[in-house]
Amino acid sequence: MVNPLPLTEADSEVRELTETDFKRARTASEVFAELFGAEPRA
């Protein structure tokens, strides 16, 4: 996988997001599950 562009530019300003950036975005629940394991089922 190719490393994506950083979200900030050299002067620390946030760059304009592209369609590719939005396609790579993940929901918080996906990230949390990856970090903390699957959510317990009730």
C-alpha cells in the first residue's frame, strides 16, 4: 500500500482534502474495534 499524502502542508496548514482522502476514511467504530478488539455483544 502506498503511503498517503500527509493531511498538513509544510507550513502546518491543513491541505485541501481530495476524493481519495474521503475514500480512505474509516468510521470510529472500525478504528476502535481494531485498537480495542471487537465490541462485546449484549
